[in-house]
Amino acid sequence: MASPYNTLLSYAQATSQLRSKTASGLDCSQQQRVLNCFRASYTSLSAFIQPSPKPALSTPDLSTILTHGSLQDFANNFALPSKALNVPQRGKLTKPIVCIALLNGPVLAAVCLAVANTCIASPVNCDKAVGAEQFRADVRQTGASVILTSAKDAERFGLTGPSSWTALERLTVLLVESDLVRRDQPTRISIRDLTGQLVTPQAAGCSQPAPNGTDDVAIILFTSGTSGTKKLVPITIQNIVAGVAFVIDSWGLTPDDVCLNMMPLFHIGGLIRNISPIFSGGSVICCSAFDPPLFWDVVQDHGATWYYASPSMHQMILDQAEDRPEALAKSRVRLVCNAAGGLLPALAVKLKETFNGAIVLPSYGMTECMPISTPPTNYKLDKPGTSGIAVGPELAILDWNNIHQPFDTVGRICVRGEPVFPGYLTAEGQYDSSTFTPGGWFDTGDLGRISSDGYLFITGRSKEVINRGGEIISPFEVENAITAAAQDPESPIFNRVSQALCFSVRHDVLQEVVGVVLVTPPGAQRVDTRQLHQALKQSLQQAKWPSRIVYMKDVPKSNNKVLRIKLADRLGLPELTDASRYCDVHYEATCPPPNTSLSVSISSTLCGIDGTIIHRSMTALLPLEIAHRVHQNPQSGGFEVYLAPKEEISDVSELYKVIDSLKSKLPSLVPGYLVPHRFHILQSPLPAKLGTTPTREALESLLYEQNNRPGTGDSSASGNTASQVTRIMASILGLSAHEITADADFFDLGGDSLSFAGVFSPH
């Protein structure tokens, strides 16, 4: 008889053949018979756990160890009080729903598997940030009749006592305990009721539910809620088994692999991606939370061979790498997988370099279908931005009329077939199939395209893309360009941005333009729009350049996913117009704690434009023989500097060298929005009659006189035309005419495509 591992591999490979034949219009009846036989071949979820003495689940300190054999025994002997099993059937839900509120770790993983084997497991977040009211709301939304938790959390959430809300609503509360009997024996997990009685198949008043069938709901999870209200996703036994098989096959997992898990187990990625190593005969080291130093400890001491993390987690792991040379030297990590957001190409390259040529795979999946796509294991990072090829369900790009789109055409990403869920769960326990097309395709809510060789490229969530006057802009594309520029030593923003999050900002004419949250590394100065645009000039069209910047110490996240939805509204950002000044587009805000509701506003304020800061910096940098005055341009709000010798000089070329020096040094001393926009040279000392603080108007008058002396102008027809264009450009851009040189670029000076049309309008 084939091992569970080989059975799962055979199923995944047969599904792949079926998918390719279906796409080619070939007869797929043989493959379909194979799949039908597979569905009939197993009797329970626990049948895929091998009775082996090898570790299956453990903590990093090895204080908790569950072998494959002890895990199988725990699942096969899971029981509940008989009264808890007497719940009326509710629609598709034929078994009791068991809410599992345990801290992340091997015990939570084991309990989820055991409950899903015979009942309906609903793991919920119960970390310290979750209050009693939120916990109660989550339990009620799942429709659970049983709660499995620790004694400590039962007390914290008010689940004990005759007057508790659980008692009043007739919920059964059970306490989970674990202990390591001996270092050479696996951890023992036990379940007790609130009176202290053990709950086992042999105990009085307890019963063992029958195993779930292939189409029975085994797990209920919340969606991430990144686009609004959380929905309930029912996952059947076959959904789980299919998803696990596709992960094992597509990532090449073997019995020798050791997974390092720091992902939460109350989400689909943490469950399916980390059940997979168990069903493949491997093991999982389960951490209680994400902890970069602990990550490197596990790599160094326990021989982890692969891990799965979000982009922000990858970055924090890399940030610690240089301080862990011994861990790097001992690393056995052969596979790095991405989750919960697009893997930026620059980050993928850095991961591959750090882990000594390890396989780095982006992936795509969601609560409703895990997995969807990932590249093959021989992927060479040669398709930047891809999420890979289909590895489970059929994958298609449809338009809004449900018509299949040709290769490389952006449309709705849709999936069909296993492991796609049956539909969102309604209050009546039925499946809501309204998000499926008549042809059975589930709309993921994401937009993307498929290349001619089958690779998927996600361009954004349909609710997150930025519609700039009819041009659809992908936040991913802009974020990737910013991240790449920040890692380029030749870029003006090199090492000055550690994270970027793009979102839509309202515009009075274009409807939406690009805004961006930037996280500035410690010790670096903030990047302004001018510096950012200069950095993006070679990689992005001007229409995709961010028009507004918000500085935070981190980017908003929920369940390790970044939150773009409603961000401008939450920040209270005003609508942009063509008349918006440079000094009105830089904001700072405090990043809310992770998992903060989208309904919670985020306080933001305009960045302070303090002339004294730039004045002090200029004083420290300038030679003593040069005088300077700093003024704010009334049109743009940016700073201008007027330089003049303190004594008459015959050659002003030295002043130009001083300006070059200032331009190179100031960006590392002050925030970008304080760096002067323009430097003006006055060839003679400032007249004493102007006093020590001459006005901007007085200085502009001196410049005008200096630049219009006899012999400095051009009276030719071409000169007159050039002067007229210069004056028009100056008027549109809010600059002085002498600031626009003959070789000046309109867009570099702050213009855009709309204002450019004004150059050719009648004046």
C-alpha cells in the first residue's frame, strides 16, 4: 500500500495532468477517474498522519514535542462531552463548531488537526491585543457551541462562572493542558472540563465523534478583512487534503524537511502551508510569534530547511542577518517562500543571496483557495513580479462580462476546481455562491494577467488599484520601483526608504493619483517628492510618480498584510488639485497597531517647514566670505537660497562650486522637503540699504537687474520666443523666469501632463 506521502503526490500530479488536458480541450476522463478514486481512498484526515516516532511538531526550546505517532493518537482519540455533540444541524454544518483559542504553537496546531478530523475547527486570534469584547464577537460570528482554550485565557475572556456569557448562552468551555512527561517522550495533551474532569472517549458523559467525510466542513476561518467586514470561509476535508497535496508537490517537500513556522495558525497560510510538512512526513518548529532573533537561533540550532513568511517578515529577517554569521554558516535553509503580499524582485534577490542560493518562491493563495500559484522549484528569479503558475485550481483571467481574456491582458483573476472553497458561509449555515460566475469561476478580487507561458502577474486588488484619469496603476509596480531605487547606490534615495506602501489619493480632475507611505530607516533623512521623482525617472512613467508622501515608522497591516483600502480617508488627507503646493504634499502620521480596524482613523499632520533648520545647516556649510539668505517661495512653498559674496569679486565660478557642494551635502543633513529648490547667485555684495534681513522681493529685484543689464539678453526673434516660453513656464510652475534655464526639463521642474498643455494654450 502506498504511503500517505506518495498518495498525496500522485493526487497532485494527476490533478496537474487533468488541468493541462482540460486547458487543451483534450479528453480528461482517465484523470477524472483517478481523482474520484483518490477521494474514495481515505476515511479521515488523520489517515494522512504516519505512526512514526519522528518529531512532527515542536517548540524552538523543545519544551513541547509531538511525534507523528503521538499526533495521530491524539487526533484519533479526540472526544467531547456528549451534550456538546447534540447540536442541531444548521444548513451544511452537520457537526459542532469548536472555537479554538490557544496561543500560536504546536499545541494549537495539534488541536486544530484533531478537531478538524471529526468536528468543525474554528481557530481564532487570542493574543494579548484581543480584548474580551472582540473575542466574544468572533465566537458568536462563527456560531461555535464549544470553546477550547487555556485556563489563563478562559479567565481573561470571562468564560468561567455561572454568570459568564458562555454559561448564559449555553456554550461548552473546555481547557487544554500540555506537559512533557520525560525529555525522551512526546508531550501529552489533555482536555478537561471546568470541573477538572478529563474529556476522553472512555470518560463518563463523553463521546467520540465520527470522522468527517470528504465533503464535510472541517475548518471555518475568517477572511483577512483587509477590504472591509470579515467573512466566514468554510473549508472541507477535501479542500484541506487537496491544498496540502498541491503544496507538497509544488514546493518539493520531503520527509527530511524541517519547516520553521512563525505564521499565525488561525489563518489559512499558517494552517495549510504548515500541515503540509506533517503530511509529507517532515516536521514543523512552531514559534509563538514572529521573532527575528529567534528565527536565526532556530536556523543555527535546529536545522530548519525552509520557511514561509510575509514580505515585511523577510525584510526584518534580512536586517538581522549580518549580526548572525554563525547562523548563516550553519544554515540548511534550501527553500524560502513568500506569503501575504507581493514579493518585490529586489527583496527576492537579497533573500537568495543571503541564504546561499536557496530556492526563493513567491506564491499566491487566499483563505478561499490555498494554494493558487507558485513558480516551479527550478525558478531562477527571471520573471520579476510573477506569482508563478497554477498549482492547484484552474486559473483564468476574465473581463467584467466573464469572458476569457487573451495572454498578457489585465483582468479579473478567477479560479475553479480544487481546492476552491464552496462559498461564503451564511448565518443559516448555507453556502453563498454569489461570488462565483455561472461557469463556476470564483472571482478572487485581484487583477492580473497571464503570460503566454502560463505565469501569473498580479497587478493589484480590484479595490486597491489607482485609477488616474482612466489609467489603471498597480500599487505593486510603484512600490517595487521605490524599493529597487532605495537599494541602488546610484539613486538619490539610496538607503533612505525601508518600506513603501502605495495607495490612492483623491484628485479634483484625475479622480485619483498615487500616494505613498514611506518608512525612513534610522539615521536617514526623509525623501521628498522631488528626490523620489528623480529616483523613479528611469523606471516609471511620470503618471505613476507619487503625488503625496506620508511618513510613518511602519506601514498599516492586518494579519501580516498591508492595508491600502481607505487609507487616504483614514488619514484625513484633503483632495489634491493642480494648485496644490509642494509644501502641502508631505505628511507625517503614527502607524496604527497591527490588526486595527479599517474604521479607525489615523491622525496625520503636515510636515513642518521650518526655515531656521535649513538656515543653520547652510551657516555650518558655507565659507565665511559668502552671505546667504533663505526664503520660502510663495507659489510652491519650497525654500530658495540667495548667495552673495561679502566683498566684490571678479569671478563668481567659485560660487557655483559652493552650490554643488551644498546640493551634495544637504540631503544627508535635513529632510528632503527642507532642501532648497533653487540657489540664486548675486554677483555683488548685498547693498547695506537692504539691511540684515532683505525681503524676497528685494532680492528678486536685484536678480532681475543683474540678469537684464545691457549685453546679457538676446534680441533675436528666437530669443524673444524663448523668453516668452520661459515666462509661460514660470507662470505655470510658480517659478521666477531666471530659474528656468535653456536646458531645463518641464517635468523635472515639477510640471505634469495636465499643466504641460498650458504651455501651448493662448496667453
